[in-house]
Amino acid sequence: MPYIAVGKENSGSIDLYYEDHGSGKPVVLIHGWPLSGSSWEKQTVALLEAGYRVIAYDRRGFGESSKPTSGYDYDTMAADLHEVITKLDLRDVTLMGFSMGGGEVARYVGTHGSERMSKAVFISAIPPFPLKTADNPSGIDASVFDGIKAALAADRPAFLAQFFSNFYNVDVLEGKRVSPQVVQLSWNVAVQASPKGTLDCVQAWLTDFRKDLARIDVPTLVIHGDADRILPIDATGRRTHEAVKGSRLVVVEGGPHGLIWTHADQVNRELVAFLGEKAPTTRAASPR
């Protein structure tokens, strides 16, 4: 199994598990909370068939990666992504982030720039800034996140079961676009994640990515479902589209948060079409 070392905790190495398949232009897939790179199953197949090299890695604390007790902030997680990109010497790469993974894409550009990138994709993603503040009145009240932390601390497996019900809009889509087995599989993956990492990531969700998004100077696609109960489109996808100059927004009608499974055919068509478009030869200067 391939791993990339990104640090140490006491006597142990912090290693990220990754899979690297296919050839052609590289696409790096960054998964959502509290899943793993395996959640990109339907996209991986479609992208390989379209002729791309597909790299999917597990965030620290999740999937097959090491489970340290620290580093669950976006500066560290973007640094982990940078290690993946540089150690595999990826260039002309598309970074594709789902849900929490969209934060890594934004913070990576905000910190490291886009020199190695060709395109960016945000799917059901958390930017630009979910927390309600004086200058962000449409955000979510901090008490909601406090409640999530309390529920995770009290009974993480039970909370995750309810989370995935809303993740897939099970009450509406079960038996039509998602099976009970898929929901169970997601829970199985999530419950194996680091309990501390799962909890600490909730605090990371409150990160402000507005300045990071302003630095994105590559072609960008934003895909979001209009029935997303986890990260409602008006607070996230639409605002990310507005923040990234020249970006394209695709609204998936009836799409829940987990639309990379429930609406995979539509998502994959959009991804393959976007990746196949010729990128501009020049870029505007990134705002600093």
C-alpha cells in the first residue's frame, strides 16, 4: 500500500494513504468528512475512462491514513496536500474537493499559489465561510457547531447515523438514488476514523476562506445540489461561485450533499466536459 510521510508524532510517522491510477493529466481528489478517498468510487472510474491520471488520498485521521491527535486545521491539511503534490511531482494538476475537501483546495491556493495547477473543482464544498459573524450575517450560528461537537463527544456512532441520513436525503432518495447498503458503507468508513480527528475537524469548518478564493486564478467549476441539507447552496456554492472570478456554477436539481453518489452520472458528465476544455494560456495576476 502506498503512503506519503507528512510528519511525525512521538515515535510514529504520520503517513497518508493514497491510490494513483491511470495516465494523462493528473486529477487529485480530496474527500469529505468523515469519509475517505474511497468515496470517489464513481468519479474515479469515469475519470480513468476519460483518460486521466487519478490520485485519491485519505486525509490524516481518516481512511487508511495515520490517525494522529493533532493537525486537523486547514493550514496543516493544505500542507499535507502540498506534500502529496510535490512528492508525486504533479504538474498541470486539477484539484477536486468535495465538501470539507473544498477547504483544502482553497487554502492550498491561498498558501501555495496555482503554479502546479491547471483547474479547480468544488463539489458540495464548505467555502467560503460558514460561520455567522458581523461581516457574514448569512452564516450559521456558532451554537450549531457546538451542538455537533457535543453530539459527537456523547455518541459518535449515533450522530454519524443521523448525519448520513441527511447527507443522502435518505427520506427522499432511498430506493431511488441511494441504497441502504451505500448509507451503511459510508457509516462503516466514518466510524473507523480517528475520534479526535472527527471531532477536531468540526472546528476547522469555521475557517474563513474568502481571501483564499480571491487568489484562485485557474478555471474553476462549482457543483452543488439545491437540496443540500449539510451545506445549503445559498450559503456555500453560490457564494463560492461569486467569489471566484470567471467560475462556472452547476446546480444539481434535487441533489443532496452526497451527490457524487446519488447524481454521479450528471456530476461525472460535468467533470469530464470541464476537464476537457482548453484552459486559457495566460492568467490574471492573483490578488495578494
